[in-house]
Amino acid sequence: MTSRTHIVHLVYRFAAGGLENVIVQLVNGLPHDQFRHTIVALTQIDDDFALRIERDDVRFVSLHKRPGQPFAMYPQVYRLLRQLAPDVLHTCNLAALEFMPVAWAARVPLRIHAEHGWDISDPDGSNIKYQWLRRLYQRSVHRFVVVSAQLEEYLLNVIGIDRQRVSLIPNGVDTDRFRPLQGEDDPPEGFPFNRGREWVVGAVGRLEPIKNHQLLVQAFAHWVRTDPVTSSDARLVIVGDGPLRGVLERDAAQAGIRERLWLPGTRADVPELLRFMDCFVLPSRAEGTSCTLQEAMATGLRIIATDVGGNRGLLQQATFGQLVPTEDVSAMAHAIGAARASGVPSGHPARQHVVEYHSLKLVLRTYQRLFHQRG
């Protein structure tokens, strides 16, 4: 029996989030007899989120990085990589890319870097310093993965990476787990609303500035205030946790909608929660290819998203949902009202699109070929 390919996944943190969910999908979904995995977090690993890994042979390493430049950690990471002796180093986003020269020095045979989107400090990739860092570190990378056409264009035309080194692999959706509501489905644990008698608007994501849930709360409140009759049965669910939780609670209270808002925190039952929503809203300031947007499409929900990043391409130029300008409270409020007035959704075309082009099985096969390449 040949030895399994050892992949070290290096991320800034391992906690609830889109790119971290991709790591979970890869670890759980790639053939167990062909791959083994180590997950290294530069900062910390969330124990609850780590429970989503279904394999018992995965090693977790937290490096507890402090804020600031990474160079002091280079010797530590070098020793770790020499000890782990991976066949593949898989890094995600800029903070992890900064350790690719260490992997080159440690002679990791295949070095793959994935770009999942930008940070709140650089929402459109225009930061000159970050562009320079990517040009510098790209020399130690064999292959790049991007999750959207916008990120592909950025690496090719702004950073100047050869097309042969860049692979566009959209995020994948488990379309068996993310499916439309069926009559026998029970409500998720603790769900406070009555789907059918109440109309539920929902969002899923970290409660951080780049995800911009304040826009959603403000738009929902604006709609309730300007159309009290149509919105009388409307409720709002925002799934996730983060530093802006208190801000959202304050904004909702000041707008008089606190009793309509449920903030359940981070949940492992996102497929069930999505099935009990009527309309899904993605209010982000920046995105690559949003996992939660794909999941909402697979669930057959009405969709509203800000026109940023890969959202327009994913929604096929608004074929599968409404696109609104980012930071435009009035436009989002109008879109929520239009979704409420649109009647019973027909989400089958969006779901079929996800099944055909974004299914997890297709994505895993692509990554499997990628991780078996030679550097």
C-alpha cells in the first residue's frame, strides 16, 4: 500500500468562517485512503469548530501568533514543517501566504496558496503594500487557487502571476445537506419563529465589519418603518458570532425591532436554519465566492446580495437573486420588500445551477487532482 499524501493546511485561525469551512470540506471529503491532514492555525483553533472534522487522525496545531510582523515566527514554523514533513502545504489568504518562503526553505515538495477574498482593511485589493507582498511571496508558491473570477483577474493582471499557475476552483456545496424545506422537517433547536405564519429574513456569517450585518439591520428596520402593514409578520435571523454582536443588538433596539431579531450565535445546524428562512440576505462589503450564498441558492431561497466580489457571477447577473449596491440602506430595504411581495419562491433554477456547477463532489475531485500534482 502506498503512503498517503500528507497535507498541512495553514490558516490564520481555525474557527467559524467561509475559508475554514472549505478546509473542513477538504479534510472530511478527500479520500481517506489517499490523504492525511494537519491543520495549523497561526493564532488559535476553536475547539467547537474543530468538532466539525469527522476524522480522528487529524492533528491540530495552534501557534498563538501575536499581532505584527511574522518574521519572528519563521524559525518556529521552519522547525514545525521539518518535523511534519508534509507533501503539500496549503495556505489560505495573505496572513498564511507570508510563511511560504519558510516552506520553500523547508523543502516542502508542493506549495499551494488559495485566495478566498480580501480583508476589511483591503476590501477591493487596492492596498499597494499587500500587492507588493503578494508579488514578493508568490515566488515561493507552485500553484494558486482562487474562488472567483474577480480574484483570478486580480492575480493575473494586478499581481502579474502566470496564468498556468492559477486555478479557479469555486467553493463547493453539499447539495444533499443544503436542500429545500420538506413537509416532515422539524424546526431547528431554539428557533423562535413560526415559518408559514411569520416571514423570516436571514443571514449567516461572522459578525465582523466586512460582513456588514449593520446594513441588513438598518435596511430591515427601514422597511418595517416605511411599510408597516406588509412587514407586520417579518422577522430577522442573523446566524454567527463576532465583535459586532453588541452593535447589532444596540442598532435593533434603537430602531424598535429588537423583539423581531434572533441572534443565535455560531451554529452547526446551518442547513436546517436556512430551510426555515424565506429570504436570504448577504450584505457583505467584499466577497470571493460566498459559501453561504451558494448554500442559500441550494436551499431554494429568495436571494438578496450586495453587488461585490463574486456575487454577481454566482447569481448569474441577478438571474437567481437581487443585487443591490453596498452601503445602500434604501436599496436593500426596497429589495427586501420586493422579495416579500414576490409570493412563493421558485428556487429550483438556482439550486439546479449549484448542483451542476458548484457541487461539493465536483470541487473535491478538482482538489484531489491538484494535491496529487508535483511541484
